[in-house]
Amino acid sequence: MTSHATQADAACGKSRWQAWRILILLLAGAGLLASPDFVLAQTASKSKSKKSDAPQPAGPRDYSSANFLVHTDLPEAEANDLLKRLETMLTLISKYWGRPNKQTIEMFVVRDLAVWPPNSLDPVGREMIQQKAGITMSTGTVNRQTGKLLAAKARVYAIADRGVPQHEAVHAYCHQMFGHAGPTWYAEGMAEMGHCWRDGESRVHCLPIVVKYLRGSEPKPLLAIVNSRDQTGDSWQNYTWRWALCHLLANNPNYYDRFRPLGLGILADQPDATFERVYGSMSKEIAFEYLFFLQHFDLGYEVTLTAWDWKTKFRHAMPKAPIVCTVEANRGWQASRVIVRKGEEFEVSAEGSWTLSADSPELSPFGVELPNQKPPEKPAPAKKTVTSKRNLKTEALEELPSIIRDESPFKSGQLVGVLFNDYELSEPFAIPADGSFVAPGEGQLFLRCEDAWNRLADNKGKVSLKFKLKTDN
Ligand SMILES: [Zn+2]
């Protein structure tokens, strides 16, 4: 026995919300499902639609590739470019979910509604496009007894902005392959990730407006994102929180091993595939890293380099048994192994040096330029070797602009410390060059080489440190 189901994922202005309520009621009455929403990418549509000098075609034409059939009024070159981007994205997401796409994804991608003949678009799709947004509508049959998806066909209607078609294409793939796209936080977070993904890269590639919004907002509690039952009336701002959480969980080595199976469980409708079940035991750690990400990320930020070290054991230093650790220039906060009490005085020795980019001078652990020594051997100049498990790229990556100005009070290359205590961080402080350090508070001491948080990957070098508790004598 089968039933008919329709899923709709829409992006619309707030004024449309009433209309949507009516539509949902109508669909619900007919035994259908609908989950309209906003699409973050719509915010980009004003800024970057490319003006082509080529004459505009008179109306929509069809373009197809291995996995897509696109009806669009875009000029041929742009249409082909879009197809290429969609294919690349689909390769990435289907690889991620381990399910090669099996069915053509049909899309209506519109730049200028005026050149589309009447009746050439579904009225709901047309509405969404008028709102400069997108919608994925799918029809399908499911076995009512097993709940198993028998067939589904999705259609995307999207404004011709690169972000919107790609966002909607992720939904279309999920609907056709799995019958749905999961709870809102997952469906929208992953769809937003879809148009930001780059092969083999974990750097942040989102829209600048996302950085500005998230860095300038009071952080939304993690559980408020995950537990929200709000499937519908929503804002592009909410998409950014979901994206941030999905980006963190999908890329941070502390969490990504569980995130993919969780996603597959969600898409397979397994009842135990919930955020709480999978991550409940790590919820404090995730909340901490999520907050940290929101406070420090920018374009180019890599969670692989800044993942928190939850494993290293800490202890109190003794006068006769110094604690030794190493701090790498290209990582975020690193465990010193030392627990400190407020006012404790340490003798610190630091050996080593670092550089903050391929062509910058060598610096001491206190950010002081070192006198030119013999030229270092250069085995592989200008190549970036990021030591993260996920980053397989070896060629130099283009530098992404910073959206937020780095306002650190410390000198670049300065060894800086912070105290971690019950999932909270102290204000950072410089480790003084004179070899004497007085703990400003209580907690586990973490250390790093001062540099912009989104510019860590090109740093080289490391520093070895020794902490010895000073005795009164
Ligand atoms: Zn969506």
C-alpha cells in the first residue's frame, strides 16, 4: 500500500508566511506534507549576479549534464558554468553521504521572470522566484506499512544566484534519494554547507554576510538550534546558526566521526538518530567549541587546526619536576599539561622559533624578529602542508579575505596563554620573555602562537617549553 507525499522547501519573505500557512493546511488536509523555509543564499542575489555583455536569450532553454536537467534563461556560458558547479557539488555531497545520485535532478533556474512564458513554471515556484528565493517541491510514493520510499521526484525552482540553486539542489538530492532531508537544523545546515563545500578543504567559505552576522550576534544556544521544532516560518539568520553547527560537526576531528553516521541515520529515518543520542555525552565539549567557533571564525578559518584538545592530561608543576610541552605555530590553543593556581610563579624556558607566512621573517617565541641566520634549507617552498587529516590538498590555496578586523592586543608571533576552567576561558595573556610567569588565575594552561585565527595554516615552526614551579627561598 502506498501513499502520496509531497515535500516542499521554500524560501520566502515574511509577508508570505500567512500564505504558506494556508498552503500547508491545504496540503496537510490532502494528506501531503510541506516544509517551506527561507534560504540564506537569497541575500547574495543582490550583490553578485554577473552582468553579461552577450545578448540575453529570448526565453528559457534546456541544459543537461550527467545528473541535472536545468531549464534556464541564463546565457549559455553561465548556464554551463552553473551545471559544472552543480555537478561538482553533487559529487561532493553524494560522496559524503555515500549514495551516488540515481535520478536526474530537474531545476528551473530563473534570472528574468519576464522572459518565461505564462504556465512555464509551477505557480508556487514562480512565487518563490519573485521573492528572489527558491523552493524544492517533490512528489513521491512511500510504502505505508514500512515507510520505505518507493519513488520520489523533486523539482527545484530557484532564482539564478549561484547559492540558491545549489542550496535547493542539496534538498532535491536528499528528497529523491532518501524521501526527505531530515529535521530543519540538519536539512538547512547541510544545504547551506552544500554551496560552500570545496573538495578536500575544511576552510570556511561562507558568504561574508554570514561572518558579519554571526560574529556580531549574541550566540544562539546550541540546543535551541537542534531542538527547535520550527519547521517552517524562519529567517535567513536562522540558517546561519544551522550552517555553523553543521560546519563544525562535519569538520572538527573531535566530532566528525559521529556526524556522518548521524546524518545517514537521520536520512534513513532511524528513531535513535538524534543529536542527543549521538552527542549527548559530549554536549559540554560541543557547546564550548561551537561558542569558540562563533567567536573566532572568519573566511579561511579551519576547525581542523583549532579543534580543542580534550585528551591531554594536566598536572600541577613541581619545583624539581618541570613540565614540558611543544607549541606549534600553525594550530590554535594547545595543551601545556600544566594546571596553575592563581599567583603561582613559574620559571619558563622556551626554545625554538616560528614564521607566520612563507615570506615573513623568523620570530622568537616572543614575537621578536631573529637576526638573519644561515638561509634555511628550502625543501618545498610555497607549498602548504596542513597537518589535518581532512585536508588533503598540497597545492597552495588562495588566501581568503578577512571580514572581521583582527584586534588582538598581542604582537604577532608572541607566545600567548589562556586558562581553561570548567568550560570557560580566561582573557588571554602574554607569556613574558624574561622567563618568569605568574599565573593570573586558576585552570589548565593552553598556549598558542599569536596570529589571526583564519591565518594559521601557513605558519611554520614550533617552540618547546619547560615550566618549573618557583619556590620561595
Ligand atoms: Zn532549504
